[in-house]
Amino acid sequence: MKRKVVATPLFTRRLKEFLDEYAELGAVRFVERLRQSYRKMVENIADFEEIAPARRRSVNGKKITVRECVLDAGARDFLVLYWVPPEPSEPIVLLNIRIGGQNKFRWKAR
């Protein structure tokens, strides 16, 4: 059984910011490669849920183990942070995304 994948509003907003920024610059192939990589990640994320690098994070006072996935867009890589709930019926939650070279994830709106 394939698990559903859902994105938080933060993840959706950050991904849209990246896509809009690169589309404005005219990087059409880059945007398309990022979209293809994203689609492939969503299709395969449940298959690799246990082998992705893991980090412990505190979310609303609760410690959870989040996993990382790299989206290859050619010239740049993007790092996706996601959570796999222990209950198999619950969806995988995409938490945040950042450009591969950045040191930290942004958790608040600018």
C-alpha cells in the first residue's frame, strides 16, 4: 500500500518561492528539472522512508525523527525535510525545503 504524501503550508510556500524566483530569471529548464525531481520524490518517498538520513527535531514540544531527501535540479540541489509517522495509515508529511548550500532551514515567514 502506497502512503499518501502531504505538504505543510510552509513547505508549499517555500517551494512556490523557489519556483517563482527561478521562473522570473527565465530558468525554464531548471524549473522543469526541479518539478520532475519533486514528482519522482513524491512517488518514491514511501519506498525509502527508512534509509534516508534522519535528524531529531522538536515540533510543538514533541521530539520527532525527521528524514532528508535531496532533489536534484541540475545546477542546484534542494534538501527536503519530511516526517514519516509511525502509523502506516497516516500520510508522510513534507515539512520544509531549502537550497542545498544554505546552512539552515527557514521556519518563519520573512
